[in-house]
Amino acid sequence: MYGIINFLTEFLSKKLSKNKESKFIQFVLFGLFGAASVFTYIPKDTDPLTIVTAIILFWIILYLIIRVLRYLKIL
């Protein structure tokens, strides 16, 4: 979470370079495609609370995996 916040504050505080612009575009596009795939994959009779809980748990698990990989100096 802090990595995303740091990236966005650094991105907004400085002028856009070619590298930062491409990373920002990748960030936005991956987010849009991820959200679109989540909405198209969810069955019709699923409770909204279950959907939100699953999304939050997914991001927590992803965050923990990244933290472990950084701790082990793999990332």
C-alpha cells in the first residue's frame, strides 16, 4: 500500500518523464483490465459483500506476498 502511495506522490510531485509516464499508463491500464475482468467473472447471484470481501482479501494476500519476497530480497 505504501509503495503505491509513494509512487503516486512522487509521480505527482515531479515533472513527467518518459519512464514515469509509461509506468503510470501501465498502472492505470492494469487496474482497468483487472477491474473489467473481475466484473465479468463474478456470477450473477453473488452477494456484494462477498465480492468486496474477496477483492480486499486478494489485495491483502498480494501485499503480503510482495512483502515476503522483498524481505527475502527476491524483489
